[in-house]
Amino acid sequence: MHARSLCLAVLGALALGAPALAQKTSVQAIEEYREMLQDGNPADLFEMKGQDLWSKKRGPKNASLEQCDLGKGPGVVKGAFVELPRWFADTGKVQDLESRLVTCMSTLQGIDPKEVIQGAWGKGERANTTALATWIASESKGLRMNLPQSQPQERVAYEVGKRLFFLRGGSHDFACASCHGEDGKRIRLQDLPKLTGNPGDGVGFSAWPAYRVSSGEMWSMQHRLNDCYRQQRFPEPIFASDATIALGVYMGVNAKGDKSAAPTIKR
């Protein structure tokens, strides 16, 4: 059954109180639905595309990304995802996975960063960046989150991210903490993870990139944060802005010790 059709069937059964689900909570039903889809997670297709893009010679310099340093040394992918965002000496910045990929695409391949930063979700080089991030994340699946905080810039980013997480604003006076600041909150049929402390394996920061069944799209962490700001009625953040990276540091450090589950599948 197609992922969207299965999603509708599960949600419909919940709404009608189908006997098979009568003794289950909506959360249990959603988790069973996810488990049914894991073997055929459409993220697999994005993983394959990302792996191909990593070794493919592209751009004005006709080069691959195989010498890209994601923090573990040139070309080392395994273990990089669970230590990002982190500070990089060559850029003098704290970077997350996607902003680091933009740096490598620019320096190694000659691809203009504007093609990603000013691009559209699911199109062109921004879509390529999402696919690359999906494959790189998959190479660290099951490893424990361990973002570094040894550099002063990393510690500053954590504090900035913390302030942004609790910053209320927009027409609805929302903050990230409005949904993810305490236990027991939910939206529609889905529980919302608490991200101010350790959120549990694969339910928060360590679950993205993820395939969104409801939209039929692969979403990176940058895309997830972008949509959170949209729901808060904030202006759209610039792709890989210092603000979104700082939020990633805050959530990632709080997830220390969690096993990375990315790429996952979401409703």
C-alpha cells in the first residue's frame, strides 16, 4: 500500500474507532504505522541519491565531495552526523551538516552557495543538499549523539540557541518551547517531544532528516526548523542562518547520548 494511503487508512480507523484499534491509543497506532513503513521507507531513495552525489564529479571544478571534511577528517562520513553542528577552523564558524555541505560544494566543486541558500525546497542544489544530508545521516544511524562543546564558539552557539528556543514572538506569541518545552504535549494525533532535556532515541533532534508522508517530501533539519518558524508565524529564516544553526546546537547538545535514528519516517 502506498505510504499516503496507509496513513489515511490508519487515521481513518482512529477516527471511526475501528475494533482493531479500540484498545490502543492514537500514539500506539501511529507508532505501529511507522513500523510498518520502515522496511520501505522512501528515504532509502534519497540515501542512494546522496551517496551518488558524494562521489560524482560536478560543478565548475568537475570535482566530487570525497575530500569534504565534515569534522572527522577529509572524506570521513561515518560518525560525522552525530557530532554536528560543530566549529570549523577553516570557516571560523559553527556549522551544521547542511551549511558544511554548502561550504564543501563551493570550495571543492565551485557551486555557488546562492544556488542552495536562495533556492527552493525540493529543487535544484537545495534538493541535492537534502539528499546528501540524508545519506550522511544514515551512515551514523545507531551511533550516539555527541556534539562537541570544547570550543568557545560552540558554547556561545548553545547559549544563543537556548535563548532562541524560548523566545516568544509572532502573531501567536509562540516559541519553540510552546510545543517542545515540557512533557505531555501533542498536536493532533502526535505527541510532541520535549527538547529541553534528553528527548529519547529518535523522536527529536536525532530523527531528522526524515521522510514526511503527508507531503511526500524528504525534510532536513533546516527544513524542519523552517516549518516550525512558519507555524509560529515568524518570518522565514535564511537557509543555514546562524539562528537555525544555534538552535541545532542547543537541541543537539541536549540530545547527547541518544542513538541517531535518521533518516526516519514521519506522518
